[in-house]
Amino acid sequence: MFEFSFVCDALDGWFARKFNQVSTFGAVLDMVTDRYCQPLVANVQIINAVRFIETLKRKSNHIA
């Protein structure tokens, strides 16, 4: 998930420079979204990992 976010961010910056669509507002907005999206992505991954572990525990209890 982090890799996908990184690739999208890199492509966004590359296209903005290639087509000369760079602005101060865009640069600030990019920085703000990066600062909020990275912790959000990390939290989603943690929640999914906890759910996966809980599922494995439930399945192992049914087998035993």
C-alpha cells in the first residue's frame, strides 16, 4: 500500500513538471496530503494485520 501511494505521488509530480502544471498551491497541497495520508495508510495496515491475526486465532481454535 505504501508502494502504491509512493508511485502515485511520484507520477503526480512527474506529470506536473512535464506539463508545466506546477504551482505553489499544488506543492503545499501535496505536502499536506502526504503528511495526512501516510499515517492513515499505516493505521489501515495495522488494523488489517490485527484482523488477520484474530482470524487465524479463531480458525486455530476451531481446529483444536
